[in-house]
Amino acid sequence: MDKPVVVNRRSFFRGVAVGVPLCSVVLASTGALAQTAATDTPKAPAAAAPALKLVPETDATAKALGYSPDATTAKRVKRGAVEAKDQFCSSCQMYTKTGTIGSDEVGKCLMLPSGAVKAKGWCNSWVKHV
């Protein structure tokens, strides 16, 4: 007899973090294919990548995750062997550096897809980068 599948919070959020962007890519690509097939004309060259914009603290997802662009002002707690003072977006599993805004390093977060987050930020979804 097969064992039941156990889904914990971490694996659920990892699945959501992968599934949502994947769905948007699939939907965008099928829409682009339909448009190309309908017009049968070559597309114009792609525009330059949009400038990085920070996720506002007023963003609904950012609020739900307790995101703070300055981790020193966030109410962090020790997670496993990692002390709260050592937790930053830049040391999180879900963070990927993408550039800078002014003098601040910023990157994309799988949990906050609406913009860039500061490397020195923090949210409740922080997971140690392995």
C-alpha cells in the first residue's frame, strides 16, 4: 500500500514559487504563438529590459510576508542554526541578484514577483541558501 503524500509548508511554497512563474511563461508563450500565427508577419525586435523597480512595502504580498527592505528594522527570529542578525534577502534560497538601484544591491525574490527586493531586506519566508 502506498504511503500518503505529506506536504509541509516549505514544500508547498516551493511548489507555488515554481508553478506561478511557469504558468505565466506558458500562457505568455501560447499567446505569442497565436498572435504570430494570426498575423504571419515578423515581430519587431524586443524592447530593452525594463528598469528595476523595488517592491513597495504597501504591496499586498509584501505585507503578508512581513517584507522589510531594511532587515535591521524587521522582527526576525532565529531559524535553525542561523541567528536572526545573519538573515538577509541576499542569504535566502529564494533570492537571485539582478543588479543595483543607486548604491543598493537588489534582486528577484520568488515570493515577491512584482519587483526587486533589496539584498539587505528580509521577510518571513526567509530560507537559508544552500
